[in-house]
Amino acid sequence: MKVSRSQIAMLVALASLASFGSVLGDTPASVDYTKVTPVDLEKDTPKGQLHNPYKDTQTDIVAQGETLFRSYSCSGCHGGSGGGGMCPPVTNDTWVYGGDDDTLFRLVTLGSDALQKEGYTRIGHENVVGPMPPMGPIIKNADDLWKIITFIRAHYDGDPSYKYGAPKSQ
């Protein structure tokens, strides 16, 4: 099969456009979260663009998230169901840095000290024993972390208007 110069130019242009999104840090909608680490996803995605692919009404995902919450020892600090222990609860309406998916993913991945270095500031107050450690290097893949966040959302027991962070009107 013979390919013309114009066809080659078109293919090169299309390939350039496809890679341009990667250069900008755009996360393709078809990312396989089981094949990317939380650290890499956080690093390669612009601030505000991380969105949980799961809903807290998906009981199978919530159950998997609960198992992961315990297996990654989140429960050791935050309590068995996320209601608090030596560290603050993760199921109430006090989101110390914000409760949106992007912020929670980055907080767990980077830990609170590195999150602050990224420009985030504390907006809520809890009695905190110490900083949140960076769990991104420990959690196997981004899919596991999204399932953990889904489990947390499913057990949220605070003001409904704050479930995903402060309401837009604030």
C-alpha cells in the first residue's frame, strides 16, 4: 500500500494533536486507573481535573473501597468506618483542605505537608495529631484510591450540602 506525502502529513498532524493533550497534562477520559499509580495520575493531571469515576451508590464499589480502606491501614488512623480515631474523621462535613474529588485524591496521594507546598491552605479545623502522610507511593493504583474515596463518600454523615466540599455559593 502506497501512502502519499499528504497522508503522511495528516497522520503526523493528528499524532501531534494527540500528544499535545499529554503535554498539557490533560487526562484522557479513557484512562485505565488500574494501570496508573496515584502519584503519576496526580502529577500528570492539572489541578481541579481529577474526578472520581465511581458513585457512592455503587454498593459493590463501596464494599471494595471498605476492604481497601482497611487493607491500606487508613482505618488505623481514621477509625474502622472512617469516623475518626487518633486522626480526624473522614466522614463528617469538616474538609480541612476541601472535599472535592480532586483535593481529596491529592491529599491522600501527596500528604498534607506536600499538599500545602502545592499551594493548598487549611480551610477547616479538626483536632489533628499529625500531618497526613503521603499514601500515594503505597496505594497500588489510582483505581484503589478512587474506591477508597467512594467508600468515604458513602459513609458521609455531615451536612448534605458539604458532601463534596463547600457549596458553590460559598
